Amino acid sequence: MSGSLGDMGNLLAQAQKMQRAMAEAKEALEAEQVQGVTGGGAVSVTLTGSGQLLSVSISPEAYGGGRDGLEELVLLAMQDGLAKSNKLREKRMGEVTGGLNLPGLM
């Protein structure tokens, strides 16, 4: 029986260690930034690694396509930035979990 209690304590310690590592990874993602760019740099967006939008930059050339063209460029830049943010988040969380897919952690 005492072996089982020792194993349980070890599992609990490992779970607490992983929980701390996950919290640290989430904090690091908040500090990391990615950029989504489209139109040869006509529109760029900056997001945190957790997907929070920080800024949007639109060059004068981007206005040449009219409202519809500009909206499309902003949309594409956001999609690019979110894809990069998601990829970074998956990488950082994978480093913590050893590649295990643990739903609900992020």
C-alpha cells in the first residue's frame, strides 16, 4: 500500500510541476509577439502569442484598392497573424506537455 501512496504523491508533484510550467508558458506567450502581413507589407498587424491584437498598420498604398480592397487586406493580415499566433502557442504548449494533446489547457 505504501508504494501506491508514494506513486500518488509523485504523480501529484509532477502534475503541480506541469501546472507551473503551463502558467509560465502562458505568461511568456503574452510577452511574445507575431506579425501578420499582407499586400507586400501594405497592411500588418501585431498580436501577442496568445492572440491579443496589439496594433494595425496600414500603408498609404493600401488605400488604392478602395474600401473593399482595404477590408480584404486587413482580413488577410489578421488571418496570417492569428495563424502565426496559434502556431507559436502550439509550439510553446508542446514544449511543456511533451507533445501530448491535452484539451482545454489553452
